[in-house]
Amino acid sequence: MVLHQLLTVLDAVTAFVLATHVALGWFSTEIVVYHASYVILKGIIFLVKDWASRIDVVVGIYMILVTFNVISLGVLTAMSVAWLLQKSIFTFIVPLLKIFSD
């Protein structure tokens, strides 16, 4: 459970890093590559168990391409950020809904 929550927080932080790097140039190449590597590694680890992990791998690769200015499309960036954020949001909202629904 703790590992799941840690991964969820890291997904949210990674979404923030990607969004602010593209929009504002806040983070260095090293930090963005670190987060991209995290997403790729997590995707590879859970690939067998979860089909959505394939999308994590694609998002991580896209982050690396964005970091080195190979490609940067606003729509793909927004989709990547939304993908990472939606996983985080749902992981934190579902337990809250269970608390308030009882």
C-alpha cells in the first residue's frame, strides 16, 4: 500500500515536471530525464500485469524526446500530463469517497 501511494505521488510530481518544463522551462534536462526514466522503468516492471503500463513507457519516451527538443507537440504533452495526473487523482479520490460514503 505504501509503495502504491509513493508511485502515485511520483506520477503527480512527474506530471508537474513535464508540464512546467515544457511551458516554463523550469527544470533541467537531468531532472526531466530522471522522471522520464522513472516512468519507463515503472512501465516495464508492471508491463506483464497491467496493459496501461505500456502507455507509461510511451509517455516516458515522449518525455525524453521533449527534453532533447526532438519533438514537442502541445496535444501530446497535454495528453501525457493528463495520463499521469488522472492516475494520481483517482488513487487519492477513491479512498476519500469510501470514507464519506459510509
